[in-house]
Amino acid sequence: MYSRLLRDYPLELKTDNPRDWTFVPYEKSQNMSHIPARDCRVTLASAQSPDGVRGGDYAMAHLSEVAFWGDDDWSTAEKIVRTIAGSIPMEPETLVVMESTANGEGNYFHAEWMRAVNGQSDKVAVFVPWHEIEIYSRPVADEERASLIASLDDYERSLMLDLNVSLQHVAWYHDKRREYTSHYQMMAEYPSTAEEAFASSGQALFDVDRLGRISRTAAEGVTETHARLVSLIPGDGGKMSHLVALSGVGDGEVMLLDHWEIDGGLRQAVAVAEEMTRCHRAKMVLLCDETEKLGSCRWAMREAMRSGVPMLIFDEEDAIVELTPQLLTDMVDNLRDIIDRGRLRVCSDEVVDQLRTARRSRTRGLNLRGRGLLTTCLAMAHLLAESADNVTLNPVDFY
């Protein structure tokens, strides 16, 4: 791409000898090229091997397809960007650009995009919709206009009314749309807004149409008999908050009643769990989605027992369910079946939104934005606690 850019550089800007406007190896380096006319060096490196650019003296960095760096591993992508951007001085005529097609929400690139949108970043958010690209349009004959407009659906009309997309572009979209079974699939390839790009890309875990039919219920209308389980999921002490979730079973439905993010110490989270179990006569279980958090789980369990919080079981080894990627996948499959059968009820639209944006990660099994999806997976445990007071909860039970 950089060779093409240099080849198509405007002739009026190419001064001196034309032969000096080509890439030549720089001091026999394999990943560094030199443009003699500008005395400019361009270094190319792969996200799989970013150390090749360490220690360089760069003025600009172009980071391409960042949403796919580290195979959805947030910390890996962040480390790569830090390695490169740390070489760019904060001086005039320096630049750092991060560009990418979207790869769902909940990853490093999406977080950086939201920081830019909210004015919290040093970068400016720029989205290029499909209808700003000239090739995605076709001529519309006068005799075709009336029939074309009549054939447009509500979404296609909204492109013209809300986004001021020309009829020529909408005509192309209308024709191209016939290749896809839904607008959601079309949005993944040709998003009209940044929100569409992030929400429709990646490998979605749950069917969007079925999620729209999930039953809602007001939390204050739920009786105490519905509350069965309080789940405590420790955060990592850094970016993640601790999470407490209240759930149960009623009228043949799995119910996610409420959840709270608790910043600060685990003792505060245990105190919230204690209040929930007191008010709703529920039992508490601890869950852990990363191996390094098992120690925090055991600390929280001992603190809960000291505080008199009723536990689902009292064996130190079995009271902690380690949510490995494989186990999470099995739980999600079970949850997907419950959603498909219309047996899931929630009290928060936020949880439905997090289910909608959940994606599968190639390296960690699941790509979760926050902890909302995780709490919904816990609905599997409600079925175990529906009628028994002493239930032994272990990973096998989730199958």
C-alpha cells in the first residue's frame, strides 16, 4: 500500500530526480526503506512481531487493523500500541493514527474509539461510512425513481431521511442488500454509522432477533421467593470492578433480577452480598473467570463465612466455580437454548445490550464487555437451586 501511495503521489509535488521517489532498502535493513528525495525512512512491522520498531526515532505511526491485534486480547493489543506510540515525541508535525475495520465491542480498539468519542483521548474519532465511498453507488434513471423509492424498506428510507444519503447510493445498497438475509449482516460489511460497525461485526454469540424478544420485568415487582442465588465475581483489582448478581427461578423462567458493580475492596462486595442474601433469603456462590483471581475468590469466601453469609455449599474446593473458556462456552450454549425457548427474563436492558454485543474470541473463548454477559450465564445455576437447599455446585452441573 505504501508503494502504491508513493507511485501515485502527485507529480507536482515530486521534485528533483524522479528516481529518488522510490523505496530503496535502508542500510540493508529488511523492514526499513528509504525515500532519497525526502530523506525519509519508513519502517514496516507486524503486530505479531512489534519489537522490530523498538528504539526507533519516528515522527509518525500508522497502526492498521488494530481491532484484530492480539487476537482480542486487550492487554496484548495495548502493549503493542504502547511499544510503538512511545517512540513518537509530542512535538509539532508528529502523528499517531489507529485505523481498523470494527471487530465487535469490548476489545481494545473499541475502548479507544469510545475514549476518542467522549473527548477523553488524545485522538480524534473519524468514521468513514460506506456511502462516502464513490464506488458504492449506481445511476438511477428517471423512469426508475418512483418504483425504486416505493420498494425501499424503512431502514433504507431512514438512510435518505436521517443520514442524507443520495438516492444513487441507496439504490446500490438496495441491490447489494439482496445478497444478505438481514440488514444486520449487511451492516457488518457496509455500516452506515460507527454504532452499526461495532454492534454488527465480530462473531456474535446470540441471535439479535431473539434477544429482542427477551421478557422484561421490573425488579421491584419480583417476590422474595424468586430470588435464589447471589453470585460474587471478583474483579482483577485494576480495570475490572467486582460484580454481585441476584438471580432466581420463577414461573418456569430463568430470571436475572439485578446486578451491581462494586468498586474498591472485596469486603465491600461481600457486604452487598450479605445484604442481598438477608433481604431475599438467597445463597451465595463465588465464580471466577480467570485463574489468577482464584485467590481473591477464596479470600471472599472466607470473609463471607465469617460474616455469616449463607453459602450454596461450604467446601472450600467446590465453593468456587472456575469459569474456564471451555466452561463459559458450555454455559453460553445452554443459555442460548434458554433464550431460543423464550425462558429468560431480565430486569435490565443493559444486560440485553451486553448479550447483543458479546463476541467469540479466538484465544480466550469469549470476548465479554464488562460483566453483564457473565451474570446472565449464571442463570444456569438457578435451575440447580430451584428446589433444594443443599446443592453441590461444580462445573459438571453446568452441562
